[in-house]
Amino acid sequence: MDDFLASPDFEFGQRSLSRPSATLGILASGSGSNFETIVDAADGGILDDCRIAGLVCNEPDAACLQRARRLDVPHRVIDHRDFPDRTDFDTEVVDQLTSWSVDWVIMAGWMRIVTPAFIEAFHRRILNIHPSLLPSFPGAHAVADALEAGVRMTGCTVHIVTEDVDDGPIVAQAAVPVRSDDDVDSLQQRIHRAEHAIFPRAIAATIEAGGTPVE
């Protein structure tokens, strides 16, 4: 049995979702496991009426690019180091997403803080997944922070992106128990399994709701 529990306000097993139709642009900076989960969900799963327009990655050597090539998903590297500031970088990313005619932006391990202009370009149409039970442990080191704090429960959160980092309206959460012998890697692996379980359904439900967090 999976070692996590979905939040009661998002009852995946009981909620009957219609098949949402939308074009998704995916942003990722790392391994791309959530990216691949979303692609799989669009290929006969809960997102099977959605189109994956492409992947943007800011790290030229990231493993998510290998996944995109294997899955035959259009992709582009936009290296943030090539731009003088975050605004110019975000402008280029927005231009790429706009050229793909995306309806929704999905941050699947995007390790960049976005600018207000980016958020305005896709107002209430940006979803992020974060490896903690927000509002606890925002930021880039959520798993390590949870271990350091000695909590017995952490997890993951899907939320709508706003200008405040890791502070947008929560769409869905899954709780993951912390074991006494956990280190960052072991806990992160179990959180990833929870992310893969809830992220596609959270995307589907949010699209169906038109950007309003599911009650």
C-alpha cells in the first residue's frame, strides 16, 4: 500500500471528473518524473483530452530533457544564466509558452521564482507541486527542513501560483509519514510517489473548475 493519504477535501476515489480539455505547457528543472506522469495521464489517463504542448527546462543537462526526447514531447532549453535578470528570462519563457498556445502552465519541479509579469500572463492558470504540506516548509529545501524540524508527517501540495512563493490557493494535498530512519533521499522518494498519484487528478479537477480551488 502507498505510504501516503490524500487530503479529505480532495476525494480522488469518490470524485467523478469529466475529461478536461486544455493545452498544457510543462516547466521542469530536474529529473522530470512528474512531467512523465503528466504525459502518461494525457495518453489515456485522467488528462486524456489534454494536449501536452511542450516542455521548457532551464537546466541544459537536466534528465527531464531525456524523458521529453523519449516521449516525443516538444521541448526547449531556456537557460536562465543567459539572461541579465529574472524579468528578461521570464519574458522568454512566456513567449515560448504563448507560441505553443498553452491554456495552463504546469510547474513540475520548476526551481525558479517567477515574476509578477509571468503570473499575470497566465493569471490563475499556473499550477505547482511542492514537497511539503503547505503552509509548512515553503522554499527549496522542504524535505530537509521537515526532517530537521522532527515532524512525524509531511507530504506534498498542489497549489495555484501567486506572487507569494509557495503561498497560492491549495488545490490538493497528500500526507506522507516520516519514518524514524528516513533521510532526505528516502523521504523524497515516498513524497514523489504521492506527487505522482495526486498531481494529474489535481490538474484535471482544477481545469474542470476553471481555476477555482476544489472545495
